[in-house]
Amino acid sequence: MLAKVLMVQGTGSSVGKSILVTALCRIFKQQRLRVAPFKAQNMSLNSFVTADGGEIGRAQVVQAEAAGIAPTVAMNPVLIKPESDCDAQIVLRGKPLTRIAAADFLQLKTELWSAITESLDQLRSAYDVVVIEGAGSPAEINLKERDLVNMKVALYCNAPVLLAADIDRGGIFAALVGTMELLDAPERERVKAFIVNKFRGDVSLLAPGLDWLEARTGVPVAGVVPYYHDIHIAEEDSVSLEKRNAMKNRRDFDLDIAVIALPHISNFDDFDPFEREPRVRLRYVESGDRLGLPDLIVLPGSKATVADFLYLRESGREQEILRAVSAGVPIVGICAGFQMLSRSIHDPERIESSTALTTGMGLLPVTTRFGAVKATHQVRARTLANIGLLARAQDMKISGYEIHMGRTAGQGAAQPFLIEQRSRQIIADRDGALSADGNIIGTYIHGLFHNDELRRAILQELAERKGQTYTAGQAQFSADEQYDRLAAHVRGSLNMELIQRILDRQ
């Protein structure tokens, strides 16, 4: 028997679809149902590697975690990773398929749709409920012929759709009514309820509008979900402007960590754990911001290493970084950030860019060379170094993942990490590079700062350099507790009896 399905679509991007799916996965898990998430096609630079080495969108990993299951490539069979305004890498079933211009996307539609339907059928044969996430809006008329993720999926599996709108950005009545008007009749029939998301204020003041909405469309409102500030769930695509400004404007901090906001920044959730450390300010240094002399600089991952590095060079940000490093500020480069710290970046086959040779920052005695094979692995490792930033971290066990298409090495370069397991295979492979004083670190390991012991050892080292003592705070809530809090928040806001009836009608 195939699993029942429930789909969350939205009136636009960033209305909260991913979080609502995460909450519903947790709620169904709490009901002792076997539940799995699914998103046919994801466009994101924030990806993750499954246990078998497949690459999928980070949001489906979070949703799987909320459901209490391991993520698989079937949960996100198509991942689109933008490389420029017009080009992207297509990842199919966890592996790179091709690079393609947006205008040529239709050429792949049949192949992608086959992978999508097979993956969805696979999940439905293994679980009781599959909660499906849409993308953007189902009413983008210019993109309808290309749709592989919204109403095409809903119609394929007869999924009832909950249509969500973000009231915090305004215009929800126009957005909801307009979306319904632009859908074809069979598509409108799939929409079984509305969700008003991110509400602030007195919900009673919204009641007349909701009554009008239900009378106008004939579709019930399943609930109004309040905006929250104190639940920490990894975000899918980018750190919101509101959140970035709040972090930059924080005044009660002892340690200042500056992440360079690259135009094509990827895997930005590498830095989420710093947000919850007491007395730490995490700020994304964007165009127009002053870098200054923070306690730590981080160069993050990027889907366009050379283009983003040239942006740093042309904008003057590279010189700011070099001045800060000369003044003793430590720096950590992760993946693309590691490559930028190299003496040079070689791409003779034009795999990553149109530039064959780029002179790097030269902060580490290594060179980078791009290759055609993409490395995607979960890894377990331990620290080897006991100097500089890692002075308090020798022989610590860490875990993370690799996603890269380059190799960075140099004769005589100290390597701070020993990978002992890669994609479940026992190995002994050194990773990264370390400056002589231990102040400059490069690594291909994503998720480095999610290792509590290592992160706090680095923070303690930074604090001691300022004559301070850093005391780690108690974790506010474990990941499981965060999902339970999210589920309680959403469950208390939605008419779950209505949603259960919608689900049971299949």
C-alpha cells in the first residue's frame, strides 16, 4: 500500500514551506507514523552529503532529521546549484549530471521527471506518510512549462495541497486569491486549505479577513502560525536580512567572528553553532561593511570559487583580509575558502571557470587544481595539530562532510586533520593545511564548527589571546528538543483535525 501524501506549496519563495514541512514531519512522527520528506527539485547552494555519498538539499536533511530517519537521495532527486545568473550544475539522484544554461533546462525535463516519479514512488512504498514540499509559487506562468516541483507533482500523486503565505511581508489576501485565480481548475481542486505563516500581533484582528478569504475562495484556513524567535532550525537558502542585521548589531559580546559574505556563498549553516554561543557575535561581512580586526575571519564555501575570489580582489576585500591577517587575526578557510588561501588556483580544463590560472592569496604554501570528479563524502577525522587556533584541540574526534571538485596540496605543508573514515571506508588521509604559527587553517571538511568540543576549544583559545576566560554556555536545546518545540508551535496554531481529515480522504 502506497503512503498517503500531503503537500505544502507557497504563494512565493521564503514563505516558510521548508519549516512547515519540517514541523509536519515531526508531528506525524510523534503520532508514531513512518514519515518521510520529499522535494522533487531544490535550487540551493546549501547542500549536504548522505551516508552513501549523494548530494541533496540541506532542507530535506533537516526534515528527515525531524522525521527521525536518515536522509537519502530519494528525498531530493533533483538539486540545482546556481553557478551564475544564467548557469547551474544539475545534481541528479545525488550525483552531478551536467552544467546547463537556464534556457536549455527543458532538454532535461523528461529525464528529470522520470527520476522524480521513481523517487517519490520509492518513498511511498516504504513509509506511511510522505510530506512534499513545493518550490517558489505554483502560479509562475512563465515557468509553468518547466514545472517539476509544484502542481505537476501534486497531480501525479493526487496530493492534497496546503497553500502557505507569509503575512510578515504583507499582501497575503492578494497572494492567496491571485494564486488560486492563476491555477487551472484541476490544480485549484488540489488546494484543500490555506496557512497564514509568520504572524505578529493580535490574531483576532485578522479574523474578518480570514472569513472573507474563505467565502471568496471556498477554501478553509487551516491556521495562523505566529512568528517565532526562540526556535533554532537550520535555514535552507540564505541567512535572512533581518537575522544578519540583528547579529551585526549585537553589542553584548566578547568575541567577534566575521564570515566573509561571498556572492555565491554555500553551506552557510557551517557557522550556525556560533549563533548560540554566549558572548559571541557572528557577523556576515557584506559589500559596504567594514571588516576591521575581528577575533576570527572565516572564508566560507562557494559554488563559484574563482568568480567570488575575483570579487574579493576587485572590491578591495582581499586587501582588508590580508591587513587583518598581518595584524595577527586568525583565519579559517573552508572548501572554496581553503582554495582562495592557496598560492594559485589551476583550472586548465575550465571546469570551474573560464580562467585557467588565478593567483590566490598565498597565505598557505599550497596550490589548488580543479578536477572533473566531484568528491562527496561523509567523513570522520581527528585533529593532529596542537598550535595556534588548534592549541587546545589536539587529537579531538570530529565529523563532517566533503563537497568539492578540487584538490589542494603542497610539499611540506603541515596538515591539521587526519581523516580516518570516508563514506564508511576506513582510511588514513590527511586533510587541509596549516600555517607555521597555526593561525591560518584551510580544510575541505564542512560542519567543522558543529563539533562542540572543537568549536569551544577554538573559542577558548581566542578568548585567552584577549586575556579573557571563555565559558561555554549550556546548550539551550538539543536538536530533538528544537524539533519538538517547532512541532508544538505549529500544532498549536493549526487545525490538525482538519489536516487529518484532508489526509484521511485519500
